Amino acid sequence: MKYGKSLIAATLTAATLMSTSVMAENHTVTAQVTSFKPMVIQIQPGDTVSFENMNGHITNTKFVQADGEHEYIPEGATGWTSQMGENFTTDPLTVEGVYLYKCDPHWGAGMGGVVIVGEPTNLEAIQATKPKGALKRLVKKAAKAVK
């Protein structure tokens, strides 16, 4: 009887995991000259984001500023850095919150974007850093998207 219960438990666990992955969606962001389209996307936990038309572009969640390197992503989340010129798909984004990213070669032109996963749990913390320039624009776009 123990074997039967274990088999049922394993089957239910596998079915749950498979149904979660089937329900997850992939969202596409396209690089266009010096902008990402769309600039802001809202997705659900477990979804992925694919970056296309990346010739000459990188997508990166690390921002280097005068006081060091920062990632504007939810606590406990993992950021990403793609390879130059290669289309890229994130791992499933499971931690709710706001993820800011940029294109390293075109950041001077303000090329960046926002992924909002579920609830924007860290938006106020990002706003509290008092971002400037292109980063400030991304934060404003994120705030407008969640209103």
C-alpha cells in the first residue's frame, strides 16, 4: 500500500509541475535601433521573455553608476546578461516585482526596458533610490504601467 500512495503522490506532483510549465507564456521584446518594443511588459510569475533582433545589442540587468554596480530587480531574483548580437530568452521569472534592464552599447541613447512580473513589489524601493536620466525614465514608465 505504501508503494501505491507514493506512486499517486509522485504522479500528482508531476502533473502539477507540468501544468505550471504548460501555462507559462513566453513574451517577445524586439530591439529596434535604440529602443526595445515594447519598452514595458507585464507578465506572470513563471513566464519568460525572449529578446529578438539583437544584432548589435545586449540585454543586461546590471547598471554601473558612480557608486558601483546595481541591479534593479526584486530581492531574491536573478538578473541576466545576454551575449552581444544574440537573441536571448530569460529563464522563467518567478520572483514578483520590477526588473529594469538596458542595452549596454546603446544605454547612452537611453535604450532600456522594464519587465513587471506579477505585482510590482519593489517599485517603491527603486523609486526611493532617486534614479536620474534614462533610468528615471524607465522607473516612470514602470509606475505608469502599474497604475
